[in-house]
Amino acid sequence: MASFGVVAFIFLILLVECYARPLYPLPSKTDYKNRQPLQTFRPYNIAHRGSNGEIPEETAAAYMRAIEEGADFIETDILSSKDGVLISFHDVTLDDTTDIAEHKEFANRKRTYDVQGVNTTGYFTVDFTLEELKTLKVKQRYPFRDQQYNGKFQIITFEEYISIALDASRVVGIYPEIKNPVLINQHVKWPGGKRFEDKFVEMLKKYGYKGSYLSKDWLKQPAFIQSFAPTSLIYVSNQTDLPKILLIDDVTVPTQDTNQSYWEITSDAYFDYIKNYVVGIGPWKDTIVPVMNNYLQTPTDLVARAHASNLQVYFILKDSRPGIDLSFQISTSLPSDSARINWTPMVHPYTFRDENVFLHFDFHQDPYNEYEYWVNKMGVDGLFTDFTGSLHQFQEWNSPFSRKDGDASTLLHEIARLISKYGKK
Ligand SMILES: *[C@@H]1O[C@H](CO)[C@@H](O)[C@H](O)[C@H]1NC(C)=O
Ligand SMILES: *[C@@H]1O[C@H](CO)[C@@H](O)[C@H](O)[C@H]1NC(C)=O
Ligand SMILES: *[C@@H]1O[C@H](CO)[C@@H](O)[C@H](O)[C@H]1NC(C)=O
């Protein structure tokens, strides 16, 4: 396995050489016939910012590594440059994950803006043209991760990110976030009064992303649209039927657009409202199972009961007492509104990280224990992980493709899997 890893990595580096240049025109002409389809029988492996546990986040190399390791979806954050080009980048400022500090020519670009009610100082992506952003190099966020790839890779555009997914030799979904829409719409103006959200959907349409969850179109090019800003998700609901996921932050963080509290957006009434627009939620995992002194507290049965009911129920998140503990209820009464009946809530918690510093003591410093807990005990539908490889290995051992619940095409996929490098690991 070690030698396979080295060979794979050399191959990756060769590929990355090509990606160091701009990727246009996009996507490539590569035409894979009969791509291995997206698996839908087990929780999704969502590569959070690519395989950023290994390679600097949201770079082409991090995404390609994640695909190589078995990601079902590659996840990204969409922001904008000053000249209105959508980019894949997590922070609104360039300070923590690029070499901006070494670029003396940009020393006068430091600004202070109100970001979700907090005065934030730094080099903002919205003050740099794409051409300028492309002169920067990305680096690792955490000091305890591999630093050897610092300074090697550029920031990529939304288009380049999409092309990486479309060029994969099997079907790989995308999971882009409408990131900080309030700030972006304040600082970037597009012709015709278009909003950030309009440009976001235009890009998805340009590359053929469409269709409701699990529809034929969707399975061909799977995509989830995610955001912490409910008004952005509602705004795009008239423009695309792609499935949307409402991200839910820590209990102390209000929504960035509507300034609603955690308690408000997880109330009965709010779920009743938002489920007309989203197919699920993306909560921080520590709000589903509260943590104290690095130990898990009594888990809620939210996910398990939602699935056990085997009915198109809607579920209600309800806080039972102040603090961070929660209890959950499921309503099995059929809603009168038909839109609700088709709403099968999904739960994709974030973020899974292999390192000891992130693992709660209950997991005995073993990330497989954590996956086991969330996949088998909590029964979530997808996991945002910094380490696609470890989640994939876990899934392959835990729930490999099975012939018994398959038909001829499943059998073909099984064979494809066995002869693919993913099956050999
Ligand atoms: C941010 O800075 C401005 C200008 O100094 C100030 O007026 C404002 O109150 C500050 N806002 C916060 C939330 O601290
Ligand atoms: C979507 O379109 C319908 C019909 O035009 C309109 O009534 C509704 O307000 C729109 N919703 C949003 C969120 O723009
Ligand atoms: C957001 O809501 C909180 C709590 O209700 C309030 O104190 C704060 O002033 C609000 N912030 C804005 C920007 O409206």
C-alpha cells in the first residue's frame, strides 16, 4: 500500500503540474464512457475542501487527491474576486491560507470590514482581481499538517473546481457553498444588477447541473447547494431545483443574513417553513451530540428516529433546556401541504478530522471509531471529512458494494469497483 501511495502521488504531482497553469478552456475534452455512477446506498463521503488533511485546502491537488481516495462529493466554498469572478476559497481574507504576507506589492490592500457583525481586518478576496489572486500560492491552515505543499498551488476558480469533478473518471458530485453572500453582495457588483447568488446559479447551469435530488439529471451530475444564509437558498429556489442544504452553525452563532438565533432556526415553526426549500440540514456535529470536557454527552435520537420511521416524515429539532444540550422529536402526522410529504430530511454533519486534537475522548483517539459512531449509531446520510481516504476505507470495510441488493448494473459496478484502484486499497 505504501508503494501504491507513492506511485499514486507521483502521478498526482504530474497532473498537478498541468493544473498550475490556468485550466481554461473548461472542462477538458476527456470523454469517459460508462462512468461508475455515484453510490447512493451508503452515507456520502463529502471531501471537505478537498483532501485538505493532506494537501492545502480547496486547491486542484486537494480535490484530485480526494477523488483518487474515493470521494462521492468534493466540497467547496464560493467567494468572489474584485472583478466578479467566482473562486473556490474558504476564508473571506487571504491571510491564513495563502502567502499574501510575502507579496509586498499588495501591502496597501489591508482593510477592515464588518463580517457578520465583527470588524475583521485582513486582505479580502473582494479587493483583488482574479489575475492578482492567481499570483498567490495556497498554504496549509494547520501547523500540525504536512507543510511540504505550501507555496505550490494556486487559488482555483469555481469553473476550475467544476471541471475537476466533470473530468473525473467516475461520477463525482459537487457541493459548493454560497459563502458570505451578505459581504460579497456589499463589495462586488455585477452588470445588470445581478447578485452573487445569480452568478452562482448561472455557473452551475453553464455546466449542465440541474435536477431535483436523485433525478436522472441529478445522478448524471450530482450537486448540493449549501449555505448558512437561508435567504440565499430561498432566493435561488426559483432558479434551480438542485437540492439545497441549510448549514447550521454553533448555538452561539446567528444566521449571517437574517440574524436569527440557532434556537429560532431549529424551531418547529422554522423547520416547517424551510423544508419547502431545502432537502436537509448540515449541522455542526457537536450540536447533534453535545460535548463536554471533550466527552460526548447523551446523544439525541434525531437521525435514527427520522430514518426508523420509514415514512416521509418531517422532523422537528427542539431544545429542551438552556445550554447546548438538545432533544429531538419527530412528527409523524402527515402534513396537509403536499410539498412537505416529499421532504425526506437528510443530515450531513461537519467536520470529521482524523487528528487527535479534534477527536473526542470517547473515540479512543481512533477516527474509525468516530465514523463507526456517526454512520452506524447516529445513521447520518453524509459526512464532511478532511480525510476522504480514511472515511472511504471505513466505508469499504463497513459496507462495501453488495451483490445481494443489486441488479445487473450493480454487478457491473461491483466489477468496475474491484478492478479500480479504489477497490485495491
Ligand atoms: C467597527 O468599526 C467601526 C469603525 O471604527 C465602528 O464604528 C463600529 O462600531 C465597529 N463595529 C463593531 C461591531 O465593533
Ligand atoms: C418564486 O416565484 C414565484 C412565482 O413567480 C413567486 O411567487 C415567489 O415569490 C418567488 N419566490 C422567491 C423566493 O423569489
Ligand atoms: C442580531 O440579534 C441580536 C439578538 O437579538 C441583537 O442583539 C443584534 O443587535 C442583532 N444584530 C443586528 C446586526 O441586527
